[in-house]
Amino acid sequence: MLSVDDISLYYGAAQALRGVSLEARLGEVTCVLGRNGVGKSSLMRAIVGHRPIAGGKVELDGRDISRLRPYDRARQGIAYVPQGREVFPLLTVRENLETGYAPLKRKDRHVPPEVFDIFPVLKSMLHRRGGDLSGGQQQQLAIGRALTTRPRLLVLDEPTEGIQPSIIKDIGRAISYLRHRGDMAIVLVEQYFEFARELADRFILLERGEVVMSGGRKELEGDDVRDRMAI
């Protein structure tokens, strides 16, 4: 579904990614793990088109999308929930969700009912401003906005960061539900190891912009990945 092949990325003279490869398949969660500053968010920005890559390629369903702009990738079915959520603080919850209409055809411009099934709190807060929500509620809103675009690839950059434990459980259940639905690939950046281990079907571990470990769920059962994240 998604194939990232040997990509490199720079910020000026500083190299953030060095030959990184990753795959994400429908009905699976691929986790990107690592400590702060190792290139996880840079990899997400490369996937969704927010940062140009200097080498390698990004493919979606076998098509090279490396040079497509972010809005064209959104039209191809890629949705992004960035680190920090980035909801519109002065727009209502309803209006924030409706910003997800941008890549959709006119006939599809409505909020899917499953958004409110997954995050019922959003339905009760449709007329509240995004900036008045708690951090956990804003995270649910950001994911709901992404789901409004009907993505085939959902990219989540640290959705548990700064979130209370009860909301983390809600987000975990939502990701599990979307995975089991089987028509979406999910790429999840995460530092909370136990959360990642519970959800991941496959993973890569980054250090200094390079993949130093990768594998499936079985490799996450040991302590090797946890130990490297703690170094």
C-alpha cells in the first residue's frame, strides 16, 4: 500500500533522514519508534509531502508520489494528524471537522457517522470552539478531522503525547477498530512503548535518522527495542 524506499531528507546542511525504508499495509499498524530528535516527525512530513526528499522515493499503491504536493497526496487518500494536533482554535468542532472536506468530491462532503461512534464526545461538543477543548478532546478532534477525509492511509504523529490515560485508551481502541476494519493502512509514531507494542503489526526503530531495527509484532515482545529507546 505505502512503500517508503531509501529516502533521505535535509534541513539545510543537516541530514535528518538517511536511507530510511518503511512499508504500511491495509489492515495493519506500522509503528515508527525512537527517542526525541531521531527523525520520526521528519519521516511523517516526507510521507505526506510537507518536506521534500533528497533521495529515494515514496510510493502509494505502486505509484511514485514523491513529487506530489500535500493536497494532491490528500486527494490520493493520505490523512495526517500532526504532532501537536493543530486544530483551529477559533473554529467550532463542527467547522474543524468540515475542514476535512477539502480533498473530497461534493457528494462526499459530510462527516461520516463513525467519527461520532468512535469519539462520542465530539457530537456533544459540535458548537464549542476547538481552542476551548482539553488536550485529549483536541486530539480526538484532530483524528476525527482526518477520518472525515475518508483516508486509505492514516498517519498519526505521537497521538498520545500529553494526553490523559483515559483518552489514551480511547485513542488505542479507535486505532484498533480502524485496523480491524481492514480498508486502511496506519502509520503511527509513538514514544509510549507499551501503547505501540499493543497495536503494532510491524515497526521500525530510528536512531540519528537511520533505521537500526525493524520487524513484526514478535520482535516487540522482547526487551531489545525498549532498551534502545531508553538509551
